[in-house]
Amino acid sequence: MTSNSYHDQDHAALAGCGERLRTARMAAGLSIEDVASRLRMPARVVRSLEAEDWSRLGAPVFVRGQVRSYSRLLGLTTAPMMDALDVGPVEPTRLVSRAHTPKFQWWAEQIGRRLIYIVLTLSLAIPAWVATRQHLGSGSEGVAALDTTPSMRDGAASANAAPRTLVASMAPVGEVTAAPAAAEIVLTTHGETWLEVVGSNGASLEKALLPDGSERRFPLAQVRGLTIGNVANVDLESAGQRVDLSGRAGIARFAVSSDGSLVATD
């Protein structure tokens, strides 16, 4: 059975929920805009929930969360609504190791760092060594000149000769700067949030409902895109830079561009 068939079955199980939500909203004297403002989601999402247009709301796990939030706002018992959804339990987060590095790549990185260190050290040490040799050479010539000078007949001038001071100059060798840490996407929640992350190879890295206080980190090089539900409950950083999510609510989708930056796609 294809993934589209599964989604069609999940969406069919939601029938009737939208009518219940609309009836309860009208009984409470609330407009669609009132609900959208209180739930911090676009009005089009509220209309889609009431119209049971699930195809515009993303994966069933996102629909589940949105229906739960809407039901709580209207004072409806969430358990019967969740039973009516019948989309199945949320799968536990599948742990994917992101710290493993192939042995060949590890050796290549180690050799590369050592070569950089050697080149930087030589580029600083060789000029210092040459400068020192030049100072020492000029001092030796002065001493030789004094040795070959004929002795003065009266011997008076030799007593007044000042000693030559040799100063060796050594330029400081700078420390090799450590290679920068790999750029990451860092996501922190301060409320219930839905997250789906797709890897650069098209495989799902994570798909889960995250509670308040969760943190997720993903290397930018391993991510193709991510979808965030209830994005107002999220703080997002990419490569150490905070992503501006002001004015966003409901679902937000992002993709990683060819230059490694995070770009909104909706």
C-alpha cells in the first residue's frame, strides 16, 4: 500500500470532527479570526480544520495536534475527538547516530590538520631564522674587522673602543587556530511542537511530537529540509545565527540551500 493510500485512510477517519468544531465555535460566539488569534495560527488553518480539508494541513500527526488545541480552546473533551481521529499512536523518535565518522575520513582530517600546522609553523619560523642569521653574520663581520685592524702605534685609541652589542630578533610563533565546529541547526521548544526533519539523502531523520523544553540538533550538511508545527513555540538557530520566526504561526517549512543557509519555503 502506498503512502498516499495511508494518508487517504487517516484523513477519512477525521470525518465529522470539523463540523463539531464549527458548531462549538459558533455556540461560543467566536469568529474564525478570534480562534486564529487565540491559537496563534493562520485563519486558513482554522478554515481547513472546519472544512476537513486535511490535505492542506500536512501529515496526520500535525492534524492531531491542531485538532487537540482547537478542542481545548472550545472546552470540548479531547479524548473523544482523538478517538475519532484514529490515526494511530505517534511513533517513538528513531535515534540516528550523527557522530560516527568513517575511518578514512577521520584519517584524512587528522593528516590535513597536521599539514596545516606544519605549513604555518614553517612560514613563521623560517623568516625568523633568516633574520637571526643575518644579525649574527653582521656581528661576525664586525668582530673580524676589529681583529684585522693593525695595532695602533700609540695604543691610546684601542682603550676607548666601545664593545659591539649583538641583538637577535625572534618573531613570535602564533598558535594554530583550531578548525571551526561543524554548522548545526538547533531547535528549542517552549511549548508543544511537531517536527519532521528530512535528511540530505531523502530519508526521515526525525518525525515526532516534541514536549515543552525539548532541544534538537542537526548538522546542516545532513539536512535537506524541515517542517515545524506550532512554530510560535520554537526558537530556531542555523549555523549560530538566530532564525527570525516573528509573525509566523501554525506550520512553517524550511529547506537548506546550496550555500548551507536555511530558507523558508512557504
